[in-house]
Amino acid sequence: MTPTRLRRRSARPARRPDAALAAYLDHLRGARTSSTHTLRSYASDLRQFLAFAGRAGADPATIDRSLVRAFVASLHGHAAAASVARKLSAIRGFFRHLVETGVRDSDPTARIRAPKLGHRLPVHLTVDDVFRLIDTPPDAQLLGLRDRALLEVLYGSGLRVSELVGLCWSHIDTAAEVVRVMGKGCKERVVPIGQPALAALAAYRTAVTAAAGPRDAAAPVFLNARFGRLTARSVGRLVDRYARLASTRGKPTPHVLRHSFATHLLTSGADLRAIQELLCHARLSTTQTYTHVDLGRLAEVYDRAHPRA
């Protein structure tokens, strides 16, 4: 018996939907080092799809292309195009894994097109709005010092919120004025951190030390009121609260501060490749969306100033 047949036979028990899904999620955790957020999203999307297939009497080994198409069709009118595309991406990865492990001989998602997504420009704040937002937390309180430092780092280094809450004190090099960040797919990068952010972090660390004792180098930087690691969801709530207090336009999120970081660099003349490195974008085309933001600003100036606009 060939090794391939042995591998296929041993994989057959994974036909059960729960076993096949568990095996795929384990694969994502290990081989691809996917983030917790990605795993949670894929698990939710695939459970929804497998429940749909189960109602049709199909399991992972017998699902065909028509059933995948029927599932995608059932989402239209109930989910945004981006959500449909994400769910289809999760299903594609799931079936690729089933083919690779011998559970299936073919991929039923082949030649199924994802919905076209509109090109939305990144939302960003003006420089004045950002400064007003950062100045909002009260400096006389421990949590206010934390929040000031948190906003300074988010905007000053353009971090994702998951990267921000994952920071430990050992990741910050005050002498070199850089911060070491663990990004998507466990990709590590080093980004500059400005003097205002370093000063805010120093004031916050002094206050934390006075309240809870010295901070170990491996300790998390941003803590909640019980001195546990702050969560991404909590950061989102904090940004929303301070944005309302500062009366900023729109509804800023932590990611809007990242967009603002990139947009303000670009409008000040920064090189697009450098911004790509700072944001840790895999493709330059992702970073190029910020050029459209800048062109939009120029169009506004033109419309406002040109006599024939």
C-alpha cells in the first residue's frame, strides 16, 4: 500500500463536520500561526456553512459546488459583500485543507467567484482632531495617564490595536526610540516611537509602579483597572469615549488612528514604501489606498479655490 493511500485512509474519519473543523482550526493555529481574531472569525463562518450543509444532508466529504453556491446565494441581502467574501475565503481554505489531507479528491469552491468589493477610502482624522483627542484624558489619574500613553502610541507608531495590547515593557527601547511589534502572522517589525509617546509612557509607568509595584520587563504595558492586560475591545471603548468628549468628527476607532498616522505621513511627503514598512502591509497596493485619500484632499482644495471648479 502506498504512503498516499495510507494518508488518505487515516484522514477519512474527519468526515464528521465537528472533527473536520477542529482539524482545520488546529492547522491554522500551528502551520499558519493565525491570529486569535482570524481563528474566531473562521470558526464562526465555517460553523454557519457546515450547519447549512447539514440541513441539506451533506458532510465535508460530500459537499458539492452547487451547495457552496446555494450557501453564498443565501447570504445576499443578509450580509455585506465584504462579509460574504470573508466567509467564502474561509470555506476555500477549509476545502483546500481537506484536499491536502486526503479527505476529499477535489475542491468544490473552484471557479466560484467572490462578490466584487467597492473601494472604500480609509477614514482618517485631521491633525487638529487627533491632537484634541490625545489631550482629552486627565493627567492627574492613573487611568488617564494610561489612556494618554495609549493614544500617543496608537497614533505615534500606527499600531494595530492587537499589536498595542500585546506590548510588553521589554518591547520598548527608549534609547533608540523604537518599539518592537509582533504583527499579523507573527511577523515582527521595529517602528519608531516619538518623544511625546515615550514621555507619556514614562509618566504612566511611574504611576503604575507607585500603585502596584515595579513593572517587570516582561509585564504588559497597558493594564486594566485590576492590573490585568487591557483587551482590544476595551481600547475601542476608550477611543470612542474620548472621541465623544473631544467632539471629533465621525466615529473614530483605534484603526482610524492608524489610518490617520499613514495619511498624515503621506501628506507631509513621506515615501510610500516607507509607509508600507511602517504599517507592515504585505502588498504596496494596500498602502496605495492612502494616495487616493490625498488626491481627495487635493480635489477638495481645487473645488474650493479654483474659479472654474
